[in-house]
Amino acid sequence: MTGAKWLIARWRQTRHLTLSLVKETSSEVIDALLTAKQNANGLLQLDMLWNEISKGADASTAASELFSRLTAHAGGLCTLCLHTPSLSVLPPLPNLQHLVLETMQVDLAAIARNLPLLVALQTLCIICYTCEEGGHEAEIALGGLRNLHHVKLQHIVPSKLSLPQAAALHVVVHLEKSARHPVWRGVLPMLRTFRWTNDALDLVELPEVLKMPSGLTDVLLHMRDVGSSEQPLRLLEAFTPSTNVCFMCQDGWFDVWGGMWCHLCVKSMGSLAVSALHSSLPDSCLQKFKFEGELWPRGCALAGSIRQGLISKKCLEKRPRWHSLVSLRLRCTCRACRLCLERSGVIKRHTYR
């Protein structure tokens, strides 16, 4: 019995289904499922991945038709993960609790129209892998989804964004215009994580969103160079006392006076200059630093405080939280993406290929 026939024989009993349609034989599998007389009416979880299938656009269209058929007959679907080359239609699924959309090209306006209809939605993740960060003309209105707790937008920047007050927002951007987009100012109380990763870009000034009162707990800025010898990056009035901040760069020049954070970690692959140009820093503030790189001590209040015995080098080198700050780049904590849902046990791994 072939794989497709085996699956069709158990179609009605299927509860958790993962379809990876990326091989030459995927078209045959799709055709078999489309012509099946039975439907997977009891489906609770659908994890579906399809690329531009080798046989061309017709096969990709067939995969889209299969997705439409599966969702049309799965009224009790709770978890939906889609990895597609493009996406322009999102079916109404009133019982859906977890939605992950990963795509190379997304019609955000079309998707956003149906999002408010997902009244049971608890987590939402939209990822666009092209880093085009489209959707600037589309509005995402989620304020009426009272059960929504976690939202992740990666390379997605809408023109307007509304969220329930209890929701936690996690943002990943690549382009400078996206990091500085005014849309983030409207959701500052819900903003928890802000990641700006572009190691081909120099950072001269922090985005305004990082200088305003917010709910931020974790910030990661991965740039090429930060500041300059003539104009160090000023952290005056930046961040909040509950924010863990991690900079990753090639060379960095920082003026840390006047900043507010829970912990500050700077990881430099080259040279690193840290100063407090306006005043010396108290010990309570210095204990929240970690720097990795070739530190330039000239005119540096931090180095002066070390010499004066206010703080030891050991304190600068080892803090339990700093490891997780650096790991923030690798380990996601949004609780909405595919990996986070797998870790929490929401996504069950029953794979059919």
C-alpha cells in the first residue's frame, strides 16, 4: 500500500496531520488526496508545507486547492501552520486557536480581512522570509480578539496595528525604515520583544520606539558598526528599567550615561569603546553591564570605576542572565511561532511525507 493510500484509509480518524509537499512525488500525493471520497472532518492540527513544486505552477495550484479542501471540512481545526511560497486567502476558522503563516510573499491586506473572524485565536505568527517587509498599506485590526495573547510579526510592518490590551507583541525587522516605522508607537504597552538584525547597516541613532515608555522586556540589535569615534551611540533615556538589552556588532562606540535597563550586554567582534561622557556611573548601574571585545579605556568612566575598586572585572564578565541575552538571537521566546508551539507541546509531531 502506498503512502497516499495508507493515509486515505485512515482519513476520517486523522487528528494531527503534517504534509511536506516538496518532492517530485508530491504531485501524486496531492492528486490522490484531492480525489479521495472521504474528508478529514476530525482534523485538529494541520501543518502544511509546500514550495514551488518541481512540476510547476499547476502542482502549486493543486496544493493550494488541497489546503482549501482540508480547511473547508475541518470545522474543529485548532492549530494551523502554513509554509508556502505565497498566500492570498485565509479561510474563516471560528475554532482556530493557533495560527502560523510562513511565506515568501504575502497579500497582507487579504489576510488581514479575515483575521478578525478568528474569534478563538490565542497565538498569531506571520513571517515573511524575503525581508521585503511589505504590507505597509495594510491594517491589522486584532483589538476585538479577546483571547489573543501572543503575536509575532517578522518582516511584516502594517500601516496600522491594534491589539487586545493583554496581548504580547514580538517584532523582528530588517530594514531601517521598518525599525523606525511609526506603527510601533501605537502598541507600546503590548510590545515585549524588539529585534533589529541587519549586519550590513551601521547604527547611528536608536529608533524612537526604544526611547519611549513601553512594555519591552528584551531588545536585540545586531548591526555592523554601532556609533562612531566622533559620535558614540547615546543611550540617554533609552529603554526601560525592565528591559534586557543586547547589542551585537563589529565595532562599537557607546555613551551609556542616562540609559535605563535591567541588563545591558554588548558583544563586539572588533573594537569596543564605552564611555559615560556626562558623569561617572554608580556601582548599582555598572553591575548591569557586560562587554565582550577589545575595550578602549581612554576617557571611559567604566574603566575608571574599575580602577577605583567600585566594581570588579569578574562582575563584568559573568552574569547568569547575559548568556540568555546573547542566546536571544538563536532561541525565540515569542510563544507564537512554530518552534515555540513545538516546545510547549501545542504542535504534535505526526509527520507524513
